[in-house]
Amino acid sequence: MQSINGKTHDNGVLKSFPDHLWKDIVVNAKEASSGEKKKIRTGMCIVYGVHGTPFGKCLVGICEEGICHMSFFRTDPESHLKEFRKAWPNPKNQRDDEKTAEVLRKLLFSPGRRPPEILLLGTRFQLKVWEKLMQVREGETLSYSELAESAGVPTAVRAVSNAVAGNPIAYLVPCHRIIGKAGDLHGYRWGLDVKRAILEYEGVNLVSR
């Protein structure tokens, strides 16, 4: 499994994941246009941190309603953090690796953990696509055209592809399970090495891909 380089604090909180995590996720969804989304994000106050995962470094953002951001990065940490702050521009946002680590331990690793909550902020179309993404089970994959059909928009494959690429919460909203029609891994916002590592972790046979 290929790791991602990055010199940043790593407290190891996400060195492993519990099985079938996404079956127990509470989804809070807010419909918003692109302009409204930017305004809402500007007004949101979040705590974020960087943690190690089996797939490399991961940036996690948590707001009052739950996890609102999760992304992997291959670039240097400061470049990725700069992109993150541009997407979430509230000056009151605070980096606190210890706090995010504690929240994630309670959500994901505590024996009596409650179902983790996430916040999805997007257009009606994006929310529909992300909802269908979360119905793709571990070990399974779908093509973009199959996902479009599942979402009830079989002729809108390109729009569905764009919605998949705009997913704000990596791994938990499993856009990595969407592959090309020919079975190729196709694009992945956080890198094909990460996508391959996650799918192999989930037991998907990629020998012929």
C-alpha cells in the first residue's frame, strides 16, 4: 500500500478503520446553490486537523453538525492547507489536531461509539448523487453511467461525474467506488494511488485493471 509523503504532525488516530463504517453514518444535508454554498461556508466555524490513515495523510474538518470535510493529499501539507482554507474561508476556523483526534476517536473507535455524523452541503443534484454513492457497498464498484442510472438521470453522465468529483468528504462518501465503464480506475480527486489503495483495502480485485 502506497503512502503519501508529507511532513506534518501525525498522531496516528486513523491508522486503521472499523469495518463497514459507512453503514452507520448519520447524514445531515443542506441544499444550496454554488453561490449560497460559498456564503454558508464563509459563515461556518470549523475545527480541522491532519491525521495519518492507512492511505496517507488526511485533512479532516469538523463543524457543529459533524464531519464536513475529509481529503487526502499528495502535495506538501502547506499547499493542501492553503486550498482547504480557500474552500473554508472563515477566519475563526482553527487547527487543533488534538481536538479532531479526540472527536474521531469517540466517533470511530470508542467501544460505545455513536454513529458518526457528516454534513453534506450541495445542490439538489449533488446531494442526490452523493446519496446514491453512499448506497454502493464495500467491495462493490459502479461505473459513472451506472451511477447516473441509479440517480435517475441516465443521460447526465458528465454531470454525475462532476458531482462525484465535487464530493467534499473522501472515504466516508465513497466516490472511490466509482470507476470507468471499461473497468479502469479513471480519475480521482485525491490521486489514483489513494483510490487503488482504498479499493484494495476493501477487497476489490484490481489485478486486471
